[in-house]
Amino acid sequence: MSSTHLSEIDDSTNIGLIRTVLRSAGFRGSHAVADPEEKRAALTFLKSEFRNGISSENELLSALKRRDDLCHRHFAECRGISQTAS
């Protein structure tokens, strides 16, 4: 994930915060398991949350977890619908 994706966030401290959150959530670093599309989606989400005033590491991690929980729940519901329809 290059720094050009973070260019909308001015301060290097804020860029570091976003990178820390991505690393803590498993989207960056040597142990990251997310594919590039998932990484981009997480980065886009975090930048949006940051622009909307969420600026602490814990709040950003919590927001990302809520987003992921909703996505996984929605995916499971969609799978359940498709399995019962066949």
C-alpha cells in the first residue's frame, strides 16, 4: 500500500495513525492476510472515518471492526439465502 493512497491526509502523524490501525487490524505488515482489494477498502473506510472526525486509534479500530462484523454478517446471510434457494 503506497503512500499515494494516503496523500489526502495531510499530517504525517495522521498517516502514521492510519497505518498503525491497518497494521493492528491485520491489513499491513508481514503477517497481513487480507488481499489487496480488502486493504484498499479498509483504507478508504478509515480515511472516510478520519475525515468525519474519528481520530483516535481505538475509535478507528472499533469502527473498522464494526464495519467488518456487518460485512461478514451480510455475507453469511447472503450465503444462507443462496443455499436455501437451491
